[in-house]
Amino acid sequence: MIVRGHERVLVQGITGRQATYWTARMQEYGTRIVAGTSPRRAGITHCGVPVHGTAADAMEATPFDVAVLFVPPLSVEVAALDAIEAGASKLVILTEHVPVRDVMNLISAARAAGTGVVGPNTAGLVTPGECFVGFMPAFDPSIFRPGRIGVVSRSGSLGTLACLNIVRAGYGQSAFVGIGGDPVLGTRTRDALEVLEQDRRTDAVVLIGEIGGDMEEEAAGYVQRMSKPVVAFVAGRAAPPDRRMGHAGAIFQGDRGSYTSKKLALEDAGAVLLDAPSEIGPALKQI
């Protein structure tokens, strides 16, 4: 799931405070935002783009490719289904605390329609030098700059730290994919790795995982077959074994989900596993 500069973006919930701020930042960076939605304020112009009542209305008036959702948790399913039915090719769902049943319903509808989904609870997508969708600090050159390293992260904050260390080491990013931290996600770690493996602009991948869930173990099976090297950091090594940490996705599943389980799976697959994000730069130079 990589967003490109030519893709047209619809901001759902555009008149909200956070949406207004980040819409302006995305526009300044070069993201091609063509419209927004706000059921109660349809017909106005906001952030320099027309506001429609629904995604369907927006698609008819100002066609878009990507929909990014700045809407409350209980409104996500309706907004996502609206965008899917309108013909969106990608959804970026920033909202956290979305009911799991709603997420499962919208992901099912998206798969049937051929719509890609990132999130919920994602920090978004960044293609340095082109555009970003979400609330990552793409505009800070000390964190993001064009390069050849793909980044996959469950955490927005740890993903930002990883990108900072990549730039400090003299590299840049081909793409950042924030998959999100919820138990049910539209794009899993393995899905993102498959995209970066096929991306001609990517030479190596930095994977940022965390304890809980089984996405890293699942991804390890694909890492073993990748032609591109993978550097990985898994957060939560020192977490108490009887306490859930961080994201809602940090739930253990039998023997899978622990730091040890993820470490062994990734190392066996050939990934370079790091003890701290500060080791990312030296590891990239070594490989």
C-alpha cells in the first residue's frame, strides 16, 4: 500500500479541527487533495476544496482515488462503506477505537470491491518528496527524505523514530507504510512487505513490530523468500509477561505474540534483528 503523488485524495470529515490542520499540511507537502466530506456542511469550500455530503457525491463532482478518514469511531463504518461504494481504490483509516465488528464488515466490503485498506488506528502513508496521507511529519527533512529504504510499522511514533535514524545514517525512504495497531487491520505486516518487495524504488526494508498478535511471525514466512534485505526491531522485549502493552493489537495468542517468538521467527527467516532503533543506521550500512 503505497500512495503516489498523482493520486487524488478525498478527506472525509474535513471540517473537523484535526482534519483541517492535517489537510493543510498535506496540501503544503504536495498531496493532491481534491475534495472533502461533511454531511452537515455540504456545499461550502474548506481548505480550498469543495465539501460534499457524501463520498458518492464527491466522486461524481470531483473524482478521487484515495479516501482518508478523520471521523469518530462509530462513524467509520458508514464513511468507509460510502467511499468503497463510490469507487475509492484506497482507504486510510486514521481513527482508533473502531468497533471490531465494524472493521470486519468494512474490510469484507473493501475486499469484494477491490479497495485497499490501511488501518484502522494508522498514522498513515508517506512517499517522501511526493505526498503523504495521514498525520506523519513528512514535511520534516530530518525525518523524511526521498531514498531507497521502505519502512513498515505498526506504531506511528516508533515509525517516526525509525525514519529519523534512517535519515541520520545518510539514507532516505522510498515509502512509509503505517499499518496500524488494532487487532483487525486492512493491511497486515506481510501485505506491506509484499508491496515493498515488488516496488522498484525500494532496495531494503525496515520493519518495526511489537509484542502481541502474530503478524511478525506470519511475515517471517515471507521474509525468507524476499530478495531484499530486512532490518527489524520488535518493541516490548522488557514488557511484563502478564501485562498487555501499547496497541489494542498487542494480544498474545498462545505461544505466538511474545518477543521471543517474534525474534526467533524473524531471525530464522534471515532478517537482521536489532536491540534498539538507534542500531538501524549501522545495520543498513552493514547490509
